[in-house]
Amino acid sequence: MRKTVSVLLVCMLATVLFLSGCAKKTGDTGPIQIALQAPITGDYAYEGQMAKQSVEVATELINKAGGVLERQIAVTVVDDGSNPKDSAIAAQKAVSLKVVAVIGSYGSSVTEPAEDIYEKNKMVSVGYGCTALRLTVDKKPNYFFRTCGRDDAQGLFFAKYAVETMGAKLIAIMHDNSTFAKGVAEEAKKALQPYVDAGKCKIVYYDAVTPGEKDFSAAVTKLRNTNPDVWYYTGYYTEAGLLVRQARDAGLTCPFIGGNAAINDDFIKIAGIDVAKGCLMTQEPLVTDVTTAISEQFRTLYKEKFGDVPSSPWPVYAADALYAIVGAIKNANSIESDAIATAMHTNMTGVEGVTGAIKFTAIGDREDVPYKMYEVTADGKYVVHQP
Amino acid sequence: MGITENILKRIGLGKPSGDKPVTFWSRNRGWLLLAITGAVFAAYPFLPFISDYWIDIAFFVGVYALLGLSLNIVLGEVGLFDLGHTAFYAIGAYVTAVLNTTLHIPIIVLLPLSALVAGGFAYLVTSPVIHLKGDYLCIVTIGIGEIVRLTMINNPFNLTGGPNGINGIGGPNLLGLAINSSTQFYFYTWIIIGVIVFGLIRLQHSRIGRAWNYIREDATAAEASGVDVRSYKLLAFVLGAALAGVAGNLYASKQMSISPGSFTFIESSLLFCIVLLGGLGSIPGSILGAAVVVVFPEVFRQFASYRLLFFGLALMLMMIFRPGGMWPRKREGTGLDGLGIRGLPKNDEDLILLGKPDPAMIKPATTATVRGVRLPPVTVPMDEGMLLQTHGVTLKFGGLTAVNNFDLNVRTGKITSLIGPNGAGKTTLFNMITGIYKPTSGKINFLGRDITNLKPHTIISYGIARTFQNIRLFPSLTCIENIMSGPHCHARSGTWAAVMHTVAEVREERDIVATAAYRLDQVGLWKYRNELAKNLPYGKQRYLEIARALATAPHLLILDEPSSGLNDRESEDLMVLLQALVTEGFTLLLIEHDMQVVMGISDWVAVMDMGQKIAEGLPKDIYNNQRVIEAYLGKEDD
Amino acid sequence: MATFFEQLINGLTIGSFYALVALGYSMVFGVMKLINFAHGDLFALGSYLGYTLLIASSSWVTVHFGLWGGMAIAMLFAFTGIGLAGVLMERVAYRPVYPAGRLSLVVSALGMSIFLQNGIMAIWGSRPQAYPAAVVPSTRFSLLGLPVTSLQVVILLISFTLMLAIWFIVEKTTFGAAIRATALDRSTATLMGIDVRVVIFFIFALGPALGGIAGVMNGMYYRAISFNMGWTYGLKAFTATILGGIGNIPGAMIGGLLLGLMESLFAGYVSGAWKDVFVFFILIVVLIWRPTGLLGEKTAEKV
């Protein structure tokens, strides 16, 4: 009897679920539905929640300016839990909601299964925190784009800077075995190879620390003993902050350069300003540096709603993704996926986001993403470093 | 009984027994339920409000159901604490991914291959650690899980793609039909699961499944009943790993890309929860548990960052209110039909008669095989008429000598009693004879064969059975299931035979039940056959243990204090039974304290004190032996 | 050579955190045979409690009691708070499940862990926080030629003192005997007149409370705290407990220290990326060699 009751309960629950999941399709009138796939729970929750906030701000600004095609836009959030399996489910959910396009996601191995599903369903998706080459270079997608940069561009930038601008001979590269950090580290290593072959420098340290841990004393002692001229860490800001402080405590004096996952206000908080001061970061242009009208509005409204600008650059790319989609819709004068995709590939004139003009290459990467070397100032701000 | 009836009985939805009105519904319950389930399953993807999203959820429920079922074998059936099961899942997924992307081996071929590799891997890594107890095994499995995951991340030999994992994995292709839509994957996965579940149900109700349960209930007792505990534990791990490998293959071929992030310790914990939520050892429970674990976070999506909070809460509430699981395995009251064995005589009397042993079986065997067990050749000269002899057997525990140079002679067809004050070392001697301890020196010969260093289950299969001083039954199993462990070691059917229900296997199973029925009836417990052993009163539990020992068809029956805890009347009944056993052809070796029993039925008595033999002879001689009296009562003050 | 000693000290420092968390963990585990997965999260909660106290009072505490006083008060606050949390947790989530057996308790513990982690995230946010430099003592000096901070020394001292105190209570006092008796055989202990409820209350108060103190010290030492920081420590605590031998409380401490040392030395001399693989591998080898842990008793099963 109990079993039959349980089975019946499950059936009832299931029925309720189906009904609740019914699609809100974008019709001919009413708001244009767009989905945001982000890690609202899980290890990357902080990024996902900020991305959600960014997109909220961008939505408000766009709607205040009249929306697009004389319609407002509405954004639904689907949580991908910071892991690939839930990402696949989330992508399917977004597809079932029959939205016009998707913004997502954060983390390349999390984005990958979602990208496959969106491609299969011919739905436009714009990633904002996924920098692995293979998402575009290997897959050559038709409907996938990204507003963030790519690992090789960043790695190359670091390599050039370290050898040519800083004149470093002994280079240390550290990562944390995550998709992102290892990706950038590998690209940096690759970019340094011609210099190594020419005898201009040597990589004296290439190892990983374990993310989620707090004690890196063993690693920094080992690092210190290799006597590097420069130290590049491509992992996330929490570990970066801890690493730098522990390294300085252990007596390591060489300059520290973080990748664009380390650049975050919390890095300064964790490391302490006395240690963070002077640290460098490789980074695409920060929202605080761009001086367009949109970025002004964005900063103001974001500060108004949430107290301060987002502490990391990735949520801003999420906002950019929204601007990109809206701009493409405008230029294509249509909400059909194919039209939007074509516009994104070929016609992005006049489309501007929070970080400036947005244009995509034939395989969906953002065009002309410059990298800059940022420095932490004594009052805890990130400014472009003058060598 | 029809197949459907069988299946439903086994999963606990069998015919209601008792005086309930027989309606169309109750009579055809089996067919109707199966038909409804089948119809819902087939129609599911085509229902109007089911989008690809929900079909994909059903796919993931399938993958996790398979994982749950695979862990259920290890954790639910055998009771091994496995918190690293994703290691095998990962291996299945990576084998599929690597071989498909580099060598372009078709996914469908990789399905069994993943199972094989995962199973092989399990065999290799668990063999050295399978003897560890409980929590120690737990941490080792956690370690294995982490080692596999971290190795994948570190990308040795550039094989595993590091933290990025591997992408571009193809989909399965069934004889030309490419499986790539959600609906196709749904049917593909669930049909595979259906086949596997069918096999698992068969396995659950076979000798293998019962052996697993015996190990879970009491591993020492299982070993002493002739179950090769180590082999069965390994089998469980290998099978569980193989099924997890299949799940890995399914996952990889659907996702088209895999990365180490899907194979964390948290996943292993989730699998653990699935098995527990469903009910340990319950096949439908594991499937239901998977459904809850996958669907619950989806249902609560609208709560955004709080959904996991609710999930944690739900787990705790489940354990408070339904700790046995949502669909616990039902044992009590399913009756003999619940055993799932075909071809049993309808009549109880016929069944019991079927189990009556052939008298030739019990006389000490000199032929090469007994009931299918091939014995080693007879090589050791033994004194005439002796069944068992120990020569100079000694056991030292560090500085303490528990048994010192003991020569025991057990004559065929007679009752020998070993007596002595408490702590003399009697049980220790028995433990050495049955292989639980290894003697420091000395030899033990049985039927002309040297059995000194053999494992207990082997010794049992040669024809020695024992009972324990502290009764060791399988408490949560029914009485008949308890006894069915006896004939276990003489049967030959393996996993394949069990799943395929070969003619030989069906016959063996029938024989096992019949033998158990006979022995149960012999000790007067037939009416308790479907009761759980733990519910029996103490005295009856003793008899149950004796019946179990008898069911192994031994030549020599070793009883450790069989009359302890029995009152005078019960002791008299016991003596009658023991003498009847001798008439039947058994040889008995007893440890006893009850002098009535010793004097009443023994043919020969040996006395042990402080590990040494201090006297031996006919009961009446021992009774008056001064040294023996001193050993028990102490010396008189002069 | 100096590096070796440095790595040694690094290892001991990490190890003493593991040991302290393992200590509280193994108290519960040894007596209740309960694998309290939520223990790591209680440790994290302790860290957050200390953080909240020091931040919320806007350094009033630090101003009036100095840096060390502030740390002491934060630890006291965490000690009490987490002790209460532990007792509450046992009462609400575990006690109803005891009759169902160990495995069901594991699921409850997992559920509690998920609940706590997400609860912390809900209250304090998903962004990592940091103990501000202003509340953390930071004098450094040189001990035998090696760079050492005062905080490090104090933490090591406090850890060892606590471990010693617990060891003394458990091994040398009557109440400790009661604890050990309950661990070995709960029903017999009850029959011997031991009020098992008091024992259970004690271990569920003290065990987590120790974790809470460790959390505050950890927060001060590393400064960064995040809602999921407890997970790793919980797992390491379990590993340390098994390594030392189940039911052996000093064994858990030694297990923790060894764990820290192994990690440090391996990461320092071979590879940081493979260090956890190495540690688990060593653990498995140790268990094959000594199936009941390093100090665990070979309890002969009476057959």
C-alpha cells in the first residue's frame, strides 16, 4: 500500500512539474524572451550571481532606451550549477523555453555541453566567461559567440610582455588544473616557446596548486627556490591572493602577474593591500577604463542597485552579450536565429556594449580584443600599468 | 507461475495473500501493472507537454538509475561501504571518449568494452584491499575515486585531455540507425536499463544474490557456511564497476564531451544517497532514488540559489521519516514464492521429501568427488576408523599459548565431546579445525587429507560444518534463506547461469530449497520458514543454526555448546536429535558443559585445560578422573 | 637543508589544522560511528562566526582587547556558537535516525553538509570574505634562521595544548573512560551506569566546538574564507582519523599531522599537481599493511 502511495505521489508531482515547465514562447507581441545561463549555485556561484546582476542592469538600461524592435526584453535565468551535467540540463531547459537567444556561460567545460545543445537546436548563444580555444576553433560553430577573449591571446600577450617589456630570463608559470587556468598557462607556455628556442628565456617552474585549499607554503617555497624573474599565476583570485601573500612571507620578491581570473577586488581584500600593491594582471579592458556613454550608465546604475561595480570582469561580458544580441536583432530586424547569427557574423555596425564596440569573427570569437597589463595601486584600484 | 507474477512478487508487488476478495483487479494485478508501466514509458516522450528538456531529464534519471543499481550491488546487497564509485563511472566514460576520438571505435562496441575495462580496473584495485573492514574500506574507495579523478585532470601521456576533458565524442549507431535525438537516447538508454534490471532481478534471487546477502548479514558466518567471501565481494565490485562503466559510456555518448568535473567525490556521495533513499538492496528503490535526486533540483529551480538548501533539507527529512528508503526490499511475508525459484512442488510435503538426502551422501566419501566438489587425492595416513585427527596442533598469540600440542581423534560415526573449564581453548581448537585461525604448528587431517591451512569455505565444502558459541545467524533473512546457505558450496552455477536460468541452475536452485526445507522440517522449524531469523526465540535460533550446518551435507558436524541457553526439556530434545543424526550417518564433535548431555550421548570424551589435553576416554572414566575434577573444581585443601 | 626545515614547518602548520579538525571529528566518529560530513562545514561556520564578530563590532573588540584579545574572544565566540550548533544538529537531524543504522546517518550527514554550505552562502553571500589585516596579529621573527610569524607559533601552541587537553581527558579521567566505554559498546556502557546521553552531549558539543576554534584560527592565519572551505577539511579530517585508527583520538591527531607533512613535502619536492594522488596512495598502502590504521587496535573478533 505504502509503495503504491509513493508511486502515485511521484506521478502527481511529475504532473505538476510538467505543467509548471510550460514554455513562454516569444510571440509576435509582448516582450522578447532571452535566457541567461549562469552558475547561480556551485563553485562559481559568485560569478554567476554577479552575471545575473549585470544582465539585470543591462536589461533595465536597454528597456529604458526603448527596447528593440519596439518591444521590451525579458531575461530568464537558468542555473547550470557550475558543472557540465547540470549545464546540459540547463541548456535543454532554455531550449524548451523557446527563447530568442541565450547568454551563457561561465567556465569552458561547463559551457561546452550547453554549446553543443544550442548548436543542435539552432539557438544563438553568447558566452561571457569561456575562453578555451576549442569552443570556436575546434567546433567552428554557427550559432555560438563569445564576448570574452581567448586563452591564446592572453598567453601571447603575457609572453611578449614578460620577455620583451620586462626582460625576464627565468619565468615561472603556475596554474590550478582547472580548464581555464590550465588553458591560459598552456597557451602562455606555447607562446614562450619561440623565445625559449632562441635562448632568450627559460621556464623554470610549471606546476599546479589545488584550488579550494588555502595553504600553498610548500608550493611557494619550491617556487622561490627556482629564483624566477617573473611569476605568472593563471588561476582564480582567491588562491591568487593567498599565494601572493604566502610567497611574500616566504621571501619571494619577483613581480607577480595574475591572469584575468585573478583580477578582482577580492584579490586585494584577501592579499591585503600592502602585498597586493604593485601586482600586475593581464586583462582585457576593464569596465572602469572604458569611457563610453553606455559604460557610464552601466556603472552608475549598477552602483545604485548593488552598491559597487562588479568586482570581476566576467559579469560585464555577460552584459555585453546582451547588448550584442539586442544589437544583432536590431540590425537583422528579426528575432529569427539564423538572421541574428548572420548579423552577428557580418553586420554588427553600431553595436556597442559596456566594454566598447562588439564585433565577432567568422567562428564567433570577439574581434580585436586587446589585452592590457593592469596594476594594483596603493589605494586598491586597478589601473593600466605604465612600464 | 507466470513470469510477470514472478517479477512482481520479487519486487514486492505480488499478489495479496489472505482473505481478500478476488476481483478482476487483484487476479490480473501483475499484468495490468506491467502494462500500465510499459505504456507510460513508451508514451512518455510523445506526451504533449513533454519537451526535449524533460526527455533529457529522463535520460539522466536513467544514467543515475544505472549508477544507483551498480552501487546497490556493492552497497545494498553486500553491504560494502563504497564512497568512490564514480571512479568506475569515470573510467567507462573516459575509455569510451578516448577510444572513440582517437581510434574511432564505434560507441556501440565501446559499450561492452567500457564495462570490461571498468570491471577489470575494479578487480585490480580492490583485490589488495577487499579484506578491509567497514570504514577503512570506505576511505580506500574515496581514495580510489580521487586518484582516478586527479589522474584524469593531470593528463598523463596526454591521454585524458586534462581539466578540459575530451570532446567530439560520437553517438551510438545501431546497425545504421544513428542515435542522436533526445527521444532516441531515451529509448536506447531505458531499454538497456530494462535488460540490465531483468538480469539483476534474476541475480538477486539466485545463489549469487543470496551469497551477497549472507556476507552482508555476517561475513564470518557466511564463510563458515561455505561461501567464498572474498570472491563474492570481488564479484560484487567487478559487476558494480562494469555497470557503472556502461553508465559512463551512455553519458559520454550523449554529452559528446566529458571532463573531470563530472566525476567528483560529491557525485559519489550522491550515488550513495540514491541507494539509501531508494532502500538498500532494492532494485526499484534505486531507480526511484535516481529519479528523486535528478528531478528534485529541477523542480526547485525557481528558488535559484536556495534549491540546494532545500535538497539538503530533503535528504535529512527523508532519513528521519523513511530511513528504510522509499521502496525497501521486502523479505518477510513474501513466502517461498518470494524466493523466485521455479519448479517447486506445490505441496509442502513433496518439497520436504524432495530434500531428503540420499544416505550414500553422508557416509565419509572416498571417491574423487562429492556432489560435484572435486577433492584432492587422499594422501595422509590416518588411524583406522578416524574421520578427523589433529596432530600436535599449537596456537600461540604472541606470548600466550592458547592451544598446546593437542591431539584430537574423532571416530567416524561416533559422538565425541570436548570438555574443559572455561577459557581452556576449546573454541580456539574448533576455529583452527574450521580454518578461521591458522595453527602455529601441527597438522589437521580430515578424511586422509591435510586441511591445516585451508580457507574456511573450502573446508566446509570438504564436509565439515559447525555452529557457533554465540549464535551467528543471518538475522534479517528468513529462516529458509538462512538454511539455504548450507547447500551453497555444493552448487556450481555462476553469474551467467543465474541470469540465463539455465536448466542446470534451475535444478540446482530447486535442490537447494528442497534440502533446506528438509532440514528445517527435521529440526521442527518448518512453520517458521518465512519468519525473519532475528524474530525467533533463542532456543529455536540454536536449532536453526544446527539445521543450517546440516544443510551443508557434512560428514562431520561440529557443535559449539549446543545446549547452552536451553532448559532441561530442550536439552533432552536436543539429545534425541543428536542421536538421530548419528543414526542418519553424521559424525558429531561437541563442545559441551552440560554433563547430562556429555554423559548421556557421548561415545568418547576428551578433556582440555589451559590449552592441553589432560584426559581422554570413555565418558564414565572421565567422570571419575581426578585430574579432570581438579581442573573443574580445583584441588582440595590438604 | 633550510628549505627542508621550512617545508617541515609548513607541513606541521597545515597538519596541525588538519589534526585539530580531525580531533573533533574523531570524537564523534569514535563514539557514535557517525561519519559527520557536516563537521567540515561547522569548521567553516566557526570561521564565519569569528569573522562576523570581529567585523561587526567594527574592531571595538580589537581596540579594547588588542589583537590577541580579539582573537581570543572570537575563538570563544566560535567555541560556544559551534558547540551549540553541534548539539542542536545532533538533536534535530541525527538522533531520530539512530535506529535506522549507520548508512542512513551518512545520508543525513551529507544532507546536513549541503544544507550548511548553502546556508552559509545564503547568509554571507557567495563571495569569499577575508579577515581584515587590521584584526590579525602579524609580527614576524626568525626562529633558528627560519622565517616564522607569531601567529604561526601561537596557533601551533594552542593546537598542541588543545590536543593534549583532549588526550588527557579521554585517556586519564573517569569521564574519559566513560567516553571510551560508550565508544566500544554503548548498550553495556548504559548497563554499567554511564549516562550515555551526557557522553553524547559532551562529544557533540566539544567536537564541533574544537572545529569552530580551528575555523577562527584558520581564518586568521589564511585570512580568506568562503562558504565551501569546509569540504576539503572535512575530507582530510576523515582521512586523518582512519589513518590514525578508528576510535583512537590521539591517532587522529597524529594522522592529521602526518597528512600535512606528506602533502607539504611531496608538493615541495615533487609536484603540487599530484600531491593528493600521492597522499591517498600512501594511505592505501598503509591500510594494506596495517588494516586498522597506524594506532588502531587489532581487536580480535570473538568467533
